Amino acid sequence: MTGSDNGRAVIAKRVDFGDADTGEIRELARAAGYDVVGELTQSRKEDPSLQFGEGKAAELHRIVRHEDARTVIFDNELGPYQRYNLGQRLPENAEVMDRFKLILDIFGQRANTRKAQLQVELAELRYELPRAEAKTSLARRDERPGFMGLGEYDESREQDIKSQISEIRDELDRIETTERQRREQRHESGFELVALAGYTNAGKSTLLRTLAADLDTDENEDLHPDLDPTAESEDRLFTTLGTTTRRMDIDRRDVLLTDTVGFVSDLPHWLVESFKSTLDSVYQADLVLLVVDISEPVAEIREKLVTSHDTLYERNEAPIVTVLNKTDRVSGAELAEKREALSALAPNPIAVSAAEDIGLDELRARVHDELPEQHRETLVLPLSEDAMSVVSWVHDNAHVRSVDYGDEQVTIDFEARRAVVERSRAKAGELTPAEP
């Protein structure tokens, strides 16, 4: 459990105008383990000292006391002074956090790999840096260390944080180099890479489990050491923090399917930057499946598609197929209406229900059609032990149509990626004719 002894929390949100939607922040709080017992919203310009106005801050105090809450979670970014001032107006021992600190807490709970842990640490340091700078600046100006309860300042802390950030970046670069080499080895071995992308809770992990062929990957451990035998499927945000890769169940193609951390709305640049290496598996893919929850309102889906496209098209050159998931939650008429409304952003989507196994054959067929073209090749090899090794290698890395054995030669007809075809030709060229 994060944040408080009993996990009771009050949600707070301010918007400049209109109604404040607290749906996502409630889900984020639930993902972190909180029991949301109340909420308070306000439509007005930001108060520079409290975020809320004075009256709302007093009302927040009453709600927190009445609900015996120990945590207030703002769906806004709070400056260090705002956090302090709000804390002064809440019951004793009540903690104040903003949405970004909440997301960092969730990431910290889910970080099970070294890479994920480093990314969380990097994001936390980037979150802390401007606050450390604010402490130093204010204390210098007022010549009062710890002014406004912000804590004792240490001018060396800023440099410590920057140094740690540099060290973590270097280690993440080394990890990414290893992962990039692994992806290249997969390509050289004939595997095609398909990545699942989209907002958190769209059903990517459920889709991965449904499409995956190898629920038990022990037999593949030597060839694919990072295949994960489990991928959680829960109705919670950020169930997947790192990446999970499995072999996809698709005819005549060797495909690895990777699930990645989901996008979240309104993330600051420093937080997105901390986790950008997680998206490298998307940018390096041969095909991206952009998964959306079709049961959500059209306006929300449209906004998420626009943001997803901005993220994916930044560095991605692979084709993108939009997958409208959770069709079991909408009627046929509603699905048709939403498809039409979203046609400009998703001109030829595939509608599926991963939970109910609906439309997945059509999705597999679409994946097959969208992946890079397979090239057909026929090799005629001298009959020898070395030739049998080449035949075995082709079996492992291509779709073999036929193998014919003659008295002095073996003929193998197969389909594969261009890189595999070229490598097979090189292997064949290295063979010497069998001795009579």
C-alpha cells in the first residue's frame, strides 16, 4: 500500500472552466491501492498559493476530516509552495500529492526489472530537481533555511541529482544497446516484431494473452531469454510497466508480439522522457497494433488517438493498425456509429473483443497482410553434413514449403524475410560439393 496507513484518500481537481472529470485519477488512485472516499472539484483560474481558492481549501479540510482520510490526491501538478500551503490547511498527518507523484508511486510498485527500476528512479529525480532548486533559490533569497517548511536546503543537492540522472541515463543506454542487439538478432533469425501500443487499460495485456501461442515459454528460453511466461490481465491502470514479449500464434510467420506500458493523458515532458526507452520496442517493430477501448466516449477515443499518433509517428516508420477492442461492451449500432466518427483517424480498423475471443482471426489475417513481404527462395545444395545444417537452419528461420532429397543433392523451397533469404544464400555459397 502506498501513501497512508488505511489507504483512504480524497480526490481533488481544479479546471479553468467546465466540469472536472475525475474518472482517470480515481482509476490511478485505485491502481496505487487507495480507497477513494471522497472528491472535491472546482472550476476557476489557478490560485498560485493553493491551486484551489481559499473557500474550497477550507471545504477540503472538512471532507478530509469527516472521511478520516490520510491522503489528498490532486489531479493537477502542484508546485512545492502549493503543496506546503495545502498541507497547512488540512488535518494533521494528512499527506498531499499530485497526479505525477501518484503515477511515480504506481510505477515504483510495478517496477520488477532493472530497466523499469532505473526509469522510475530517473523520473523521481526529475520530479525532485525543480523542487530542490526552489528550496535553494528561496532559502538564498530569504536567508532562512527551511523557509515555509520546505526543508533544509543543500546547494550540493542539485548537483547530486544531476549527477545521478547522468549515471542512470548511461546505464539505461547500455541496457538499450543490449536490447537493440537482441532485436537485431531476432530479425536475423527470421522473427518479425509486432508491438502493442495504446492507452493504459485498453486491453493490451488481455490481447497479448489471447494472441500468444506460447503460454509456457520454457522451451524457448535458450533462443529467447526475455520471453515472459506471464502477462497480467486486470482491469487496472499500469498493470504492465515494462515490456512482455511472446511468440504470436499466426500461420506461416514467425512473429514476436510485445506488450508495452500504456500511454496516460496529460503527462509532463520530464515523465515521458524518463520512460521513452520503453517505447523503443514500438519504434523498432515491423508493425504496430494501436489498441483503443471502443466502449469509451467518442470524444475521449479521438483525443487518445491523436495523442497516440503524435507519439508513434515521432520515430516510428512501421505501419499502424488500429484495433477497436472491447466490442462486447457496445451494441452493433454503437460500434458502427463510432467507426464512422473515427474514420479519419482510424480509416480501416479491426474490431475485436480480446476478452470474448471475437474478431481475432481477422486480426491475425490483417497482421499477416501488413507485415513485410515474404520472399520465396529455392536452394539446391550438395548432399553433405554441412548442407543438412543449412537445411536445419532454414527450418528454424523460415516457412519451408518442401524439401526434396536426391542421390547427390537436396532441394529446399521456402519463404522468409529478405534478410533470411540473403543469409541462406550466403550459407549455401559457403558449402563445398560432396566428395564422390
